[in-house]
Amino acid sequence: IQMDVASDMPGLQLYTANEAASDAKQSRFFQHCAVCLEPGYFPNALNQEGFDKPILPAHTKTEHFICFTVTLQER
């Protein structure tokens, strides 16, 4: 399985299920059962020189592009 992510956003956040219940009997989720990729601005971008700023002036609109492509290659 391969997943490609294309976006015009400057950063990519990676979330994991590391904090999910470690005992499968306590939850239908378990540690390390999933990951999430979320294109967006960098954390703390407002305070970092040279980072794109997540500021949108009043009464303006914006659009961003995010594309996830999943492919399965047979062996």
C-alpha cells in the first residue's frame, strides 16, 4: 500500500494513536493502530521568521489544495 500526499500547504502534521488504550479489552482502539497526516501551517508559525503565517484578513476568502492518493501494488 502506498499513499501520496500533495498539498499547497507548507507543513504536514503527523498524529499517531500512541495514546490509545494499550489494552485492547478497554477500547476498540489500541496503541499504534493508526496514523493521521494533516497538511497545514507549521505549529508556532506566527512566532517563527520565514514561516508562512496562518493569518487571514477580515472579509477575505482562501482555498487550499490537499490530495491523498492511495495505491495498491501487487507483488
